[in-house]
Amino acid sequence: MSSATSVEAKNAEAICSSQRAHSRSGHSTSSFLPASTRCIMIAELRWNIFDLVAPPNIPVGTALETWIPLDTKKTLLALALTCKSFTEPALDLLWRHLGGFEPLIKCLPRSLWKQSWKKLEFQRTMTLDDWSIFCKYNHRVRSLFNECHERYSKDAICSTKIWRALSRPPFSLPLLPNLTSLTWANASDKTFQYVQLFVTPKLTMLHLSTAYYGRFTFGPSKESIFSSIAKSCPSVSDLGFDFGRNRAEYTVSVGDTSTMLRLWSHLTSVRTGTISEATILHLSKLPSLRVLKFTLPSTSISTDAQKLLQRPVFCALQELDVTFNSLVILDAFLEKLTITPKVLSFTITGGVGSERALPGLISRLSDVCAHSSLQEVRLSITGQPAYYNASIEAAAFQPLYAFRNLRKLDFEPDAFCIVQIDDASLLQMAKAWPYLEELRISKYPSRYQVTAHAFVVLLRYCPRLRSVTVPIDWSTIDVHTIPPDIPYQGFSQKALSNLFVGGSSITRPTSIAAFISAVAPNLRSITGTDSSWKTVQNLLETLPMVREQGRRMMLNEIKRGYYGVDGNVC
């Protein structure tokens, strides 16, 4: 426990002791306490202090966010056991965000449950006493991430028998009455239905997904559940549906959830699979929608829908992420559209021939998006192209030069598709995007490379650049000796921290490390397919320390020269 918490515990004990000592006298307790102790008696202040040691108040949305340090849990538990006035706020914070339903089950009597590998089972029927214990904690939970499949869970999960038992509580559902955020991950036909135990009018975030391993069939029963959820949770604003078994299948939903999506009118974020034309039009009219991720249907949008999209639509949209299997389909969607997003992401799943049509898509973006608003562009091509070593000319990116505020360009093509990048095209990019922070172009080995000089020019024009993935030819630096002069008259760019050099091959890692350390002294990670780049990485961690030692030696020499050997000023 931290020292601050120890002080709080001592103050708490002072409160309790004072309350016991003065309860019989009738005198005011607070008048006998020091100022620091009186402060901790203020409920709001006490909550704010406890909140400092609690996990961040962020809804649990992914498995990575469910991990809470053990020390944090221990600290909150210690606070809860310190004093009665500490118990309620400390427990509220301890149970606020749950990364699974397991902790609630394990709070119940040991005679009720057992654990078989990664599954919890009930050994007997729940009694009123069991439910009474459950109700001490259930109202404290605000967000829940429930993993339905043991294959994806690091902890034990509840069996269907437990869910069935919990479906019959001695009180009105939902099980967690104050829940505002729910993620029901990797569900199957057997577990999906139990999401209904947690839907509440207070719910604002709802994420549902199905498992890769496990049967899930979309039919009338699922549609009924979806309809019930929509009616029970009218305040949902952050909605996520993932019914794709993998990235390729994600282009076609297991079933059509479009009707359900149209039941909500206050959505701010939607992440889903394939949706219908009618649902696209519904979402386009929502004044609050800021984030939209979806897959276009396999047929082009109709002319009538295009006319409706010509009106002011997606007025609040900040992020648009579209997956599609044909550039013709995307082009029909974008043809009449005018939007002002900050982030654009396109994933082409029909990789064959996409590299030839990509320049047309990039050109279309300059007509669709406001030039001053767009800050991030991500283009991804999955699926093998029509032939090996397919290539895209760097000139295809020229329409993006109009977006002067661009911060991130991430081009992630298939392994067999390369970009014909050279010094001239990289210089154009550098001059067009002075605020660039991340540049990712062709991480795979390529015969098209830029020189080390062009790399430095890029750093000069883009002082904020933090991450670079570009094929670089290091032959001018990969020499036998390290030159005595500092490269580029001492120029250095301080922002760069990550560099991916792909298949660049080198023979003198020391020379390369000395050069990179000089022009990008804060680089922390450099990755390449050649094993020599691991040596460069190790040297980059060592060279700053050597350079600092040299700096101190020089300062000491100057100091000795100024004062003289005998300590007198020269």
C-alpha cells in the first residue's frame, strides 16, 4: 500500500476511535479531530482520493483493458476494510469495471460453485442467502467485459448452467442494474441468449461478437433477441457488432442486423459488418454519429440512394472505416458524397486487380473530403493480386497532397504488391505534409528504395514524424569506417521513435547505427528482416550513453582548462 494510503488509514482509524470515544458524551466528533482528518470525512473528497488509486474510469471494452494490477485491488480492499466510512466508496471503485463475471461468482459460498479447468459450475441450487451476498456487489458494477469462450479467456468463464441459474433471480432483471457498458465477446448459440440478463435502460455502450470456434446461427430467435435488446436499451450510443469468423468473412455478416441498427437514433459510434442500403441512409441522417465502421453490400448502391447521399449527410462524422470487395461498389457509394472526417480507412478484400484501380480511389478522395479536415488515411489491400510483384506508382498518392493537415498515411498492401517509391516522390510527400507524424509505405522487400539522403530530407520537412516504414537503400552509409564529421552539419530530428526498414540488407551495422543515432537521436525501435538490424538496435541503445560520457568528458576538460590544474582561474 502506498504511503498516502497509509496516512488515510491512520486518519480513518482516528475517525473510528474518536467516534467510539465521543459517542457516549454527545459532543461533536469533528471538533476533536485534526484538520486533515476532518477533510477525509467529507464524502466527495474521500471519493476523489480513492479514485486516484483506482483503475481508470474507462468502460471495459476489450480483453486488454480488463487487466487490473493486483496491487491496485489490494489497496482498494485494504481501504474497504479500514473503516466503515471507507467501505462503500472503496467497494464501489473495486467493482466499478469487471473484466469477467467470475469475480462475482467466486464471492459466493465455496459450497455453491466449483472450477473445472477454465469453467465454473454450480454444485447446488442458489439460496436466498447466496442471492443476498450477490446483491452486495452487483449494483456497484458499471461496465462488464464477458468472455463467452474459454479458448480466448485467461480466467475461468461461467458455464451455461450458471447462466440458466442466474436467469431466475428473486428480483427483477437485469442482474447488474447500474450497468452502462457491456461487451459480450465470442458468443455461441448457447451463450448469446444470456446477454439479455444484462440489458438495462442505463446502457450506453454495447459490443457483441461471435466466436471463431463455436456454432452461431442467425435466425428468428436471434432477431427476436436483437429486437428486445434495442427496446430495452434506448440510450445506447456506442454500438459494435462483429459476426465475422475472420477478416475475410467479415465482409458478409452471418445475418442482417440492419433492422436493429435502425431502432437507435442517438448513436455516436457504430462498428458492424455488412449493412443494407436503408441502414446506410438511416445512419447518414443521425446528427450525433461520429464514428462509423461497416462493410458495403456486394451490390452497388442505387441511384436513388446516391441522390439522397448528395444532401448534407454524416454531418458529425469524424472517422469512417469502410470494407468492400470491389472498388466499383465503393465508387458508387462515394460518388455523390461530401464529408469532413478526420480519419478515413478503406479495406479492399478483393485483392485481385485492386492495385490498378487504387489510383482512381485516391483521386476520388480529394473530391469527397474537405481538404482542411482530413488527418489520417489508411488504405489496405487483402487477397492475392492477379500476378506476383504487382506494383503501384508513387504518383497515385499525389491527389492526397491537397490534404495539408495530414498526420498519418498508412498504406498496407498485400505482400506481393509494392510501391514504386523513389527520392523525388518521397520529397513531394515531405513537402506536402509538414505535420506528418506517421508514414507507412510498403513494408515488404522491394527493388524500389529511397536513399539515406532522402530519408534525412523527409525528417527535415516533417519535424513531428514519429514513425516511418519506407524501403531505404543504405549503401552510401554502409561503409567500413565511421566518418569523423557529424552528418548533415549536426542536424537531428528529435521526434522519430520507430523505424521499419523492411528487407534492407546491410553489412556494417556500426556505421548505420552511428548515422541514425546522429540524425534521429531519440529513435527507440528499428526493425528489419535482415538479422544485422538487431545489432543496430542494440547499438542505438548504447550510443546515447557513450555520447553523454563524451559530452561530460569535454565539459570536464573545459572546466580544468578554465580553472587550471591548481584550481585557480587561468
